[in-house]
Amino acid sequence: MNETIGKFGHPATLIAEYEHWVVLLRPAQPTLGALVLAAKSDATAFGDLPAEAHAELKIATAAIEAALTQAVGYAKINYLMLMMVDPNVHFHVLPRYDGERSGAGLTIGDAGWPAQPDLGQAVKLDEAQTAALVGWLKPYFA
């Protein structure tokens, strides 16, 4: 695993794993069910990923969208590839919705809806909340 995956709390945040990608719970939740889709590669540029990782991206994103549709019932989904702080290829995956959503004992609103996500309003999870949300989301990926 690369530095970026570790920074996002792997293995405690691991929800699903593929040959070239991992799906992690985002430790700060701007919306309920926010994830990180991270390449296992050490690549720091999207175009440097192997072709197989690009092909597998279709499988991983389809699984994410199906799972978050069931878990959160989002209206839109945002994939943000910012890579300004964490160097390895990854996306912040934000389910977007009007109002609030609840799961695993947490209720989180989408403060930026219907415009850009407001990452500054993210709920920072403690260890117990992280474990609860990971446990809640994992079955949607089975």
C-alpha cells in the first residue's frame, strides 16, 4: 500500500478492495458515506496508472455507486481528484443530496448542496464512529 492509502487510515477504514484499487471511508465526512477511492500503485499522475487499473476503475465506480445508492440515496455523486496534499492517485467520492442523511448513528447534512461540496464543514470521525460507518457500509459492497 502507498503513503496516501495509509494516510486515509488503512486498514481501519477499508471498505472494499480490488486488484488495483481500495475503497476507504473518508475520515472526515462532508456528506454521509464519503469515501476515498485510491489506486494501490505508487503513481502520482493519473495517466501513469497501468491500463488494467483504468479498466478496473469501471468495476470499482459501479460498485461504489450501487452501494451508496442503497446506503445514502444520493441525488448526485462527485469524484474529486485534487491530489494537492496526498501524492498518490486517489479520488474523494462524495455522495450529494439535499438535506440530511443518517446511518450508523450519525446524521450529516450536505452543507454545500446544490453547489460545490463544503469540505470545511466535514464531520471528523473518531475511532468508534469510523468503525461504525465502515461496518455499516461494507455489506453494501458484498
